[in-house]
Amino acid sequence: MAKLLTSALALSLLLIGCGGSKSSDSKLVEKMPQGVWLGSLESSSGVFDHGVLALIAPNGELRLFTSSNEHLAGKF
């Protein structure tokens, strides 16, 4: 259950970090986020995990590493 919560929070963090644009251009192109992302997570009980490293491949493969020695994998 903790891993599921951690992965859901991590995904939320990544999506929030993407942000948006208020461009009036009608030709918007969806772009896959890729690269190395650093951040922190907070569980619903208020516990912080200050070390989260996310690696996102161009094909959408996602690897999350936390400072509490968890490794999560999935597709973005």
C-alpha cells in the first residue's frame, strides 16, 4: 500500500511540475516529459521523503528512486 501511495504521489509531483502555457497558439503539440527529475514527496499522514529521483526515458518508461530505498518502475 505504501508503494502504491508513494508512486501516486510521485506521479502527481511530476504532473504538477510540468505546468502549462497560456499561449494563444492553436497548434499545441503534446510532448512527453523526459530526463532526470528531482523532488520530494509527502504522504497523506504528513511524512516527508525528501529524496526522490525520477528517470523518464523518451519512450515513457519511468523509474523512481527514493531516499528510503524504494525503487518503482512503470510507464508514464
